[in-house]
Amino acid sequence: MCHQRMGGVMEHRKLIKIHEVLRRCAISRATLYRLISKKCFPNQVSVTGSRSVAWREDEIQKWINDRPYSK
């Protein structure tokens, strides 16, 4: 996915599907949807030309980095 940045430079953003989101975040599908309903997870985006959704890789990585560690 490409996005226009100021100054005309194109920025590429990688999209990842749900199975990869679950793997990287180490959460279950139920937990993912619970976080989404509480607005505590990055927004998903519709994939053009299909019925599927995906998440922006950079937003998922930021969520992982910002998540507090439990001991």
C-alpha cells in the first residue's frame, strides 16, 4: 500500500492478515476482537477487491512495542 507524504515522496506500508497479527501479538482471535471492541487495538483496513481485512504492519509493531509487559 502506498501513501503520499508531504513533498511528494511515496511511502510504502505493508499490510498483514489476521493469522500473522495473532502470531506476532501472541493473542487469540477472541482476544483480538475483544480489544477491537474496546477500541484498544489498531484499526483494520479493507483489502480492495476482496472481502478480507488486514492491519498496517507498522501500527501492529507500535502496539506490540507500547504494550506493557506482564510479570
